[in-house]
Amino acid sequence: MTLASSLDASRTSSLLSRYQQLLEISMQLNSTLDLASLLRKIISAAKDLTNTEAASIMLLDPASGELRFEIASNINPHEMEKIVVPMEGSIAGWIVTHGEPRVIEDVSKEPGWSRRVDDTIEFHTRNLLGVPMRTHTKVIGCLQAVNKLEGATFEEDDITTLTVLASQAAIAIENARLFQQSDFIAEMVHELRTPLAALKASTVLLLRPDLPANRSQDIIQTMQNETERLIRLTSEFLDLARLESGRTRLDLTRFDLGDLIRESIDVVLPQAHAKDVSIGVDGNKYTVTADRGKVKQVLLNLLTNAIKYNREHGRITVHLQAVGSGDKPFVQVAVQDTGFGISKEHQKHMFEKFFRVADTAGFTQGTGLGLAIAKHIIEAHGGQITLESEPGVGSTFAITLPVATR
Ligand SMILES: Nc1ncnc2c1ncn2[C@@H]1O[C@H](COP(=O)(O)OP(=O)(O)OP(=O)(O)O)[C@@H](O)[C@H]1O
Ligand SMILES: [Mg+2]
């Protein structure tokens, strides 16, 4: 056997083993619908297949048109949240826009390379291979393998394997997302069943010939309550579905935030009185540019939560203050309560839809959609919603909104 043909043979066998690996991974990907574990499998496969130090996935956020890290083997999730990669002028943006792979042999010589990410995460990127993540219809992001090990350079085989992996991964991610949506529908139908069952039982009772006359009034009252709950549920579902699909338009006007806060407090005052919870406001006057109706919806949910999950004779304070600086000033509204508080573990899930803390879910009504809706609304305004809480002491939910410019 000549040297050339033996080299060929070893290359063929290493290629075959790569394809074997790729096949196994793609089968695994197709059987996983949990997005987080899916992402972990993809980057670990990307590293293995290309023999590199690190790998990451950036996905396109359709709302902002920017790229965000979904997962990276060399960045912790906390740091990842802070990094936004623009489509214009970045390497990943180029890959997504052109739908083509790219090898950067030496990032220090690359004009589109931003050191910002490396500086943030204290990592030294030498070289990288990035490929588009393409579904049947579009490019959803970019898969990158970083720093080829043992001083090697990226080869044609690396590009081919990573490209195949990226398309498998893109389809698996899309499937997982669709599954999440169908999950939403399942949960929604489940929530609707309880009031519907109560209504059905009420009509059966009402139709009984032997029903004592004085009972019918109570049953009709129950029917009215359950009907109201159905109306509230369906409108919350619709709100969230619209917000999630990005079909919600904000109706921006200038208004005084303090006025809106007082107006919202008036709505919840009877509920607060019933529990002897007092509500106070402090802070200056701020004019904001925002969707008044939607911000009111957020404030009502925060205030209602602060009452529902408060103790008897508790207190709620609403603090208004300016935050941030520079050309984009924001105002923060913090709703502070003296309620049960929320454990660190539960805080992580607070803004997920349908999430309710089991201890409190038993004795208060709710769907667990209020905060998920609030997060969408505030982020659509360019603001943020945050939470600080200590179990047994209380919680503070804070939102920020852009101050109106003259
Ligand atoms: N201020 C608070 N103190 C303690 N727990 C809270 C507070 N606010 C929210 N929670 C917890 O977070 C969960 C989710 O709140 P969220 O407002 O999303 O839903 P909800 O109040 O249950 O229902 P709704 O959709 O009617 O608002 C609540 O069920 C409760 O367990
Ligand atoms: Mg609520």
C-alpha cells in the first residue's frame, strides 16, 4: 500500500466514524423535546465532532432582530443573558444573514470580531468555525465551534459535519418549540375544564324537580362566579398568545405614572380592605411614554398579587424612582409587600406561564399567567421586570418604563 492510499484509508475511516457519531446524535436529538437538554446535547456533540475547546448556539430573537446566546459550553447562563450580538457587523450576524458557514483562522485579524464577549467571559478565542442553523424555511441562528485543539486548523470535513449537525439541531429546536406551544394549549384546556365542570354540575342541579327553592339562588351565584372566571381565563390566554407571537401592538401615549398608580390602587382597594392590608405610595412625579392600558394591567396584577400573597394586616408600599442614566432615562415602580416571600428556587420560575407556588395555590385563585403577561408587556416597552424576595419577610416586584422625552 502506498503512503497516499494509507492516508486516504485512515481519513475514510475517521470520516466514517464521524458520520456514525453524527447519526447517533441525530437520533438522540429527534427523540428529545426538552429544549434545555436538547441544547446541551448539541453543543457537546459540536465539540466532539470538530475536536474543539468550546461550542455555542446563538439564536435570532425575532422581536429585537438581535442574536442571543442560548447556550455556550464556556459561558455561564448568568453572563449569557447580558450578551447581545448585533446582526450588523458581527461574524454570527454574517453567517445568519448569508446562510453560509465561515471559518476564522485567527480572530485577532478579523475586523468583524468583537473582543467584548471574550472580555465579559474571560475566555480567549483563537479561531472558530460558525455554521448557520437552518430549518425547512429559515435560518434561526448560528452554531459555533471555538478553538481547534492541538494546534490544528479547521478542515472541509469539520465544516461538513458541523453543517449537518446544525441543520439537525435547528429542526429539533423547532420541534421542541412547537411542542412547548402544544403544551400551552393542553394546559389551557385543562384550566378551562374546572369552571366548565362546575357550570355543568350547576345546571344538572338546577334541573332537578326536587330542588328546594332557596338553593337555586346559591347555584346561580356559583354559575355567575364560574362564568366570570371563564371570561378572565380566556382573555388572559388570548393576551399571552398574542404577546408570545409578537402580534401585540403597543398604543403609546404620554401620561403621568403616579396618576395611573393611584387609579390602579383604587381598583384593588376593596380587596385590600377585606384583608386589612394598607397601601402607600412614595416618590416623585414622572411622565412616561407607554401603553397606558397594558401598564395598568401589569400594575393591577402586581398589586393583586401583593394583596393575595400578603398576610392579614400586611402592608404594601409602591416606590417610584428614576433609574439609569444617559440618553435613555427610565423610571422604576417597585411594589413591596410584607407577604410570604418566595424561595430562591421558586424565584427562578416566577415569570414562567402557569407557574404557581404550590403552598399558595391552594387558597387563592389564579392561573399563574399574570406575571408571564407582565414580563412580555414590560419587555415590549424596552423595560425590565425584576424580583427580590425573602421568605417570611416579603417580596418586591419592580418594573421599569421609559421616561417621556420632550
Ligand atoms: N407578591 C408575591 N408574594 C408571594 N408570592 C407571589 C407574589 N406574586 C406572585 N407570587 C407567586 O407567583 C405565582 C404566579 O403569579 P401570577 O401573578 O403569575 O399568577 P396568579 O396570581 O397565580 O394568577 P393570575 O394569572 O390571576 O395573576 C403566584 O401563584 C404565587 O404563587
Ligand atoms: Mg397574579
